[in-house]
Amino acid sequence: MAIDLRQVEPLGSKSVLLEQAMRRHKANNDMGVGAHIDMSDMVEPDFEWLNEDKSALKDLVSQMDSSIGTLARQMKDMESEAERARRKMEKEQTLLFKQIRTLNTLLKNQVEIYSSVETQMDAIELKQNQFVPQIGVGLLAGLLSAITVLATAPWMTLLMESLKA
């Protein structure tokens, strides 16, 4: 026993709609297909809920548009901020590479200076090695002459007295 819902007005409550469908089905079975159906029991459709739903949908769509606009603006702000941060990082990286290059050049110059100073110190040590024996010979000669002067001093004083007298 199938109930034909194709001719039922869909804007009523479920119980009313079911009741209408059952009456129509009963009327169709009693009178035959094509007989006139009494529509007096039909409930007047209430379209107020449709208008409310329509306004609610409009509000929802406007809120979604606003949210999407805000989201798009935030995405654009984030992209511009990311681009600004990327450019700043590139500048800092370039500056860092320049500083590294400068430090490498300074380090290389410092190594060259230390090498030059080391070479000069080696040359001075060689000269000092030649100079130390000369100082030793000079000191020894000075000591010998001092000993000679001391050893001959009494005779020299006698010689000087004899020359005076």
C-alpha cells in the first residue's frame, strides 16, 4: 500500500502532510483515479520561515564575504611581511658575507705581517749571534788591559816619580 506524495503540498507539518496524503490515497482508491479531491483540509502554507531563512542566508553570506575579505587581507599582509623579512635577511646575509670577506682579508694580512716579523726576528737573531762573540772578545780585551794597567801601575807610578824628580 504505497502512498503517493507527489500531489501533497510540501509546506505543512509532517503529520498534516502525512494525513493529507493518506486521505488523498484513500479518496483515490474509493473514487478511482482522476476523481476530484477535496482540498478543504489543506493547511495554508506559511512562507514566513522561508523569508527568515532567506535573510539568515543573506546574513551568513555577508559574514562569509567579510571573513573571506579579512582572511585575504591578512594573507596579503603576511605575504608582504614575508617578502619584507626575506629582503631584510638577504641584505643582512650580503652584509655578513662582506664582513667575512673583510675579516678573511685582514687575517691574511695579519698572517703576512707575522711572517714578515718572524723573518726579521730570525735575521736579528743571526746578527746577534755574530755580535755576541764580538762583545765577548771586547770584554776579554778590556779585562786584560785593565789587569795590565793594574799590574803595571806601581811601576808606572815609580817611573812618573822618577821623571818628576
